[in-house]
Amino acid sequence: MKKIIFLLMLTICVASMSFAQQVVVKDETKTKRTSTLPQKIHNVFHKKKHYSGYKTKHVVKKAKV
């Protein structure tokens, strides 16, 4: 009897978790140049580059359920 109740509860939990998943509408990576003039000059004349000049942002938009 305990095994049947446990199996029933497990099935209900798995079914409810499958409905709770969110749908991804948009998944993208945005890249933007952000270096300033002094940073560009520093990167030209020095061997050790301190600043790459890019800002990367990962954006995930999800549908409202």
C-alpha cells in the first residue's frame, strides 16, 4: 500500500513540474563596443592589453504564462 501511494505521489509531482517550465521566447548575446580613446591608445602602444573594449551581455526573454 505504501509503495502504491509513493508511486502515485511521485507521478503527480513529476507531472506538475513538467507544466511549471517556462518557455524561452528569445535567447541572444549582445555585444557592444565600450572602449574610450585613452584605452584604445594604451592598447596600441603597450604589449599588455588591459582593456578589450567589448561588453558582452547574455539576454534570455521568457514568455509569461
